[in-house]
Amino acid sequence: MGDLMSEVLLGPSILTANLLRLGESIEMAVSAGVDFIHLDVMDGHFVPNITFGPLVVESVRSATNLPLDVHLMIDQPERYIQAFVDAGADMVTIHVEACPHLHAALTAIRERGASPGVALNPATPLESIVEVLPIVDQALIMSVNPGFGGQSFIPTSLRRIERLRELTRQLNPSCRVEVDGGIKASNIGQVVTAGAGMIVAGSAIFTDQLPVAEAVQQLRAAIAR
């Protein structure tokens, strides 16, 4: 992946899928042509919600060959890297706010055979990840406050995406800028224009309003525009 990464990767977050029928939801998303599956792991400490752990990642791994993008919104994520890689994670993203030994943890992810990613909450300065940008494959801007699906996109995120893209151009052109939170057909175009190369969508894909295939198609059309 060079600096001109023209292809925008799109992945659904299973946070808003019907967990009782998760296999079917994933199947529909895969058929719709998504590029990866995003799994939000929350521990009730780092964020005010609890979701799932390695067992669910393992189940999802058995349901698809697509890359699994595991986003650890947990305290002390370094303790669980091995467990999530063993469960089938292809990408493991950890938060700068949750990890005092960030460089060591990201290096450990790479050493265990997964792609390391670093994530930032909406109020965290981009400068906090400058030192590790050269060693990550994706840098994730949270465009909502993490913890729950279905939130509204924070408009100031667009400027953050632009600035992060500029930083990655300088320090690591092959690092993708990933964006997660409040993405819909109405704003995905702006997010891509700002510099995102990897986009997570939850309730915009798994919605009662539209079949999954149509929802994905709408997002792709909005990206193309």
C-alpha cells in the first residue's frame, strides 16, 4: 500500500448486529462485499459498556475468511493481545489512553503476527501517537465517544482526520487512517475526502430500515461521489 491508497476499505461493526443471529448478519455483510469485520471489545472500565471477548472473536473467525479488525477498548490491553490473536484477530487496535507502554504493546501485536493499530478518543491530541505512527498499520480516529453504537458523528473529527492523514504521509505513508463512529451515507463522502482509507460503520449497515446489501451499496455509492 503506497501513499496513494485509492481503495477505501469498508467494514461493519458487529456491535449493532443481531447477536442472536450473528452468523447470518456476517454472511449478509460478506455477500454485500464488505472488506473486513470490526469487533468492538469493551470491558466496562475503559468505556462504560461491556461487550464480548476472545470467544466471540473465535466464533466470528469460524464464520468468515475476511480480515477481523479487533478494537480493544479495554484497560491494560497488553494482557490480552495473545488471546485475541489466538482467537483469529488479523488486526488489533489499542488505545493510547489505555496503555502507558504503547510502543511495547504495539510491537508485541506485530510479533504475534497481527497488524498493530493505535486508536484515539475524540479529545485526545494527535501528538500523543506521533512516536508510534511509524510502527502501526492503522491509526483509528474515534468520531464518537467510545462505548455505545448509534451515536452522532462529531463534526470536528473531519479536521482531525485531515491532520492525521498529513502526519501519516510524513511518518508512515502505508498507515491507513481508520474512522469509527456515526458514519452514514450522508457523511461518509466527507470522511473519505478528509483522508480516511478504512471506515467502520455499525448502524448504517445493520439497520431495520434497509437490507444489508442495500445499505452497503448506499455507502459505496456515497464514497464514489
